[in-house]
Amino acid sequence: MCRGVFDRGMSINSAWIAVAWAWLASAACADPLRHFAIEVLDDQTGRGVPLVELRTVNDIEFYTDNAGLVAFDEPGLMDRDVFFYVRSHGYEMAKDGFGYEGMRLTTTPGKRARIKLKRLNIAERLYRITGQGLYRDSVLLGRSPPIAAPLLNAEVLGQDSVMAAVYRDKVYWFWGDTNRASYPLGHFRTSGATSKLPEHGGLDPSIGIDFTYFTDATGFARGMCPFDGPGPVWIDGVVTVDDQTGRERLIAHYQRMKQLDTVLEHGLAVFNDDTQQFDKLATIELTEKWRYPRGQAFRQMIDGREYLLFAAPLPTVRVRATFEDVQNRDSYEALTSDRIWRTDAPPIEPLSLRDADSRAPVKIHAACVRWNGYLKKWIMIGEQIGGSSYLGELWFAAAEQPIGPWTRARKIVTHDRYSFYNPALHDFLDTHNGRYVYFEATYTHTFSGNDRATPRYEYNQIMYRLDLSDARLREVTTAPPAQ
């Protein structure tokens, strides 16, 4: 019965159905007296830490779920002292006298133990957003997960690189390639979901996000870009604009790919509210390299007019924020080397970030820029290329203008030979007037040189929170403009 409940998955059409399935899963499978509960906590916040590896002396591996829990039930290792090595990206545990990072626990069924980790990351890891088994161990231990679909939602096992925009009072989320349970190949036409804003009944962002996926007849997340032709279809530059009638429209730049660095077709797409999918709006010549939405989009008022800017990684391309201007290539402007916006020259990328401590250059591969009400500055979260983990290091910077100058940066998230790419900073989730900001990125061993994928977490999105009042950010947030 337990397996039958887990394998059905969930296409969340209403909150009560999701809650009912979660309750059934818990009732069918939870046996708290059978398991030994291991809870791993952040020593700064007392909150459970997801993505912590616990490994026995004979190399049996376990990973904490979103609540920081492991439901331990290993025949032959119950009711006895067991040593667990403990490790996690950006966290550490004190070493014992022989230099081992771990703890010996007595694995009594029905009992629990707590392990506290020191957080080295400035940003706090909150939860995995997508994929299967978000609260697997919590359910096994009879705990009540805070989200509607704690085990499986829309048959999704993994999702790549998020784009999100607030459209018609909901958050619309879109991901790239999506993995399913029933076959190694998922689908490659962009997945989508919606969620409620926190102020409109959605969850507190520190707790989680309840997704309502767009699904097909099988219950699997369906393709949002059903465009003809071979190759995956990815979207970026997702943003809303009003048309001439005042109607809000959700638009994106799409690319149909042959391989990672070869584009077969690209253009503009617009969301169809009737079909709940994207339609092609216009195709763009393959020779056109910058006059279209791209990367992570945001708004800025300039001389009384609202513009869209596109961070890829720096926002050096802009266009008036109207449905008509976004479609007109002659409306796009690029920031040139003389720091003038022009329509007849490609953009430069004048990004010269340096580590606030060592002053070593930090090369940014992808970034997200937003206005922050707490600092009264523009902030950036960027993914470093070629860092201590090739695409696994995220940095924070602040500037007076979105085009910079961006000077000093501070590393806020690190990984040990694991990628964490394409960060997205969600200003619609900011709390305490922007003191706490929320961001996510894709966690995967791809490009890392590491051949060991983390079970359940691999190829999924993980949410972090950054407290901008943290003293370790002060040199960055108070940095004077570059001379």
C-alpha cells in the first residue's frame, strides 16, 4: 500500500486533494517507532539543514530531507552505537581527536538524536523546491510536512534552471528539461507551474512553495512550448508588459536547441491564457545576438519611463516596457564602451568584480539583479565560472545603479565539486522590507567533474535565504563607487 501511494504522484488541482494525499501517504507508511530519527540543525538558527550527508563506516549513505531529518532503519545496525561521518556543502562539524568529522549515535528505534553544524555559508540553505521526496524522511517519521505535495508532484523528479514572473496576481514558474519517474528521458519543451503570492494566501517563503503544475493526461508536467521541430526548447527573459489595450501579457525569449551551444531557432513567445501554453509571437534571425529579451529580466524607471533590463550577466541591454517595443528590434538599446545607450552597437560587459577580501577578480557567468528596499541599492547574486567549484560558487554584490559599477563581492554559497548554476533572485518573496532575500539555483554534478550524483537532490532547485544585515556583507554593501 505504501508503494502504491508513493508511485501515483500528484497533479495538484486543488489544495484539499494534495493535503488528502499527503495524509494518506503518512498514514500508510509512517511508523515512528520503527525508525531512529536523526535531526541535523543549523547552529545559528536551530533550523533543520537539508542536503546533509550521513555515512556509516561501511559507506551506507543517507541524506537529510527538507526538514533536516534522516529516518534511519538499517537491519543489523539498529539498537547499537553507530558512527556517522557528517558533511554538507558550506557547513562543517567539529572534528574529534582523530580528525574525523562525525558523531557516534545510539540507534534506538523510536528515539531521536540531534546534530548541530556550523554554517560557513553566509546564505542559509532552506529547502529543495523541486523533485521527489522533499519530505521523505519526515513522512516516514510521522511528521507533518508544511507543503501540500511532500513526496511527488506532477511526476517530476528533476528540473533545470528556473524563470519566474508575477502575472495576474500569481507567480508563474518555468523550468527547462524535466525528468520523470517512468523513463530516463523526460520532456524538453519547458515545464510550468503557478503558486500563490505570500500576501495572497501562499506559504511564507521561509517554509516552502506549493506548486500547481500544468500537467498532461498522464499527470506529468506538460510542455509549455509545444513548438514544431527537433531539439529542446528553453525560455529566458520572462517578463510581463501591457499591450496597447492595457492588457497584461506574459512574454519570453525562446530557443530551440541542437545542442548546448548550437541554436536552431529563436524568437519571442507569448503566454496563451486559453491553452495555458506559450504561442510563437515572432521568430528572430539567428544572426541577431542581442536585440531581444534574455537572462533574468527586471524593471527600472529612467527619466520617467519604465524600461526592461536583461541581466546576462550584466544588464547592458534595455527596451521600453511595452508589448510593442519588446517586439521591435529597433527599440532595443545597448550599453557601449563609452557608457552610452545606443541602438546601433552591441553591448559590452563591463563587469570587474573582485573578492572583498583578497581583491582577486571574480568572473561571473550568470547573474540576477534586483532593486533592494532594505539597502536602497541594486543587488546582484552571480554564479562564478572557474571558482573553487567550477560552476558552484555564488557571490553577492551591491551597486548604486544596475549597470554598476560593480566592484566588491562576497562569496555567499560554496560547493565541493558540485555545480549550482543559473541563480534566480525572487524579489516577490522579499521579507522585512528586503532585509531577507530569497534565491535559488540548479544543483547538479554536471560540469563539476564529480561523477557522484546526490540522490533525490541531483538536477533540482534549492532555495536559499540571505540576511542583508549580516556583518560579513558590510564591506560589500558600503563599498564606495569605483573611481
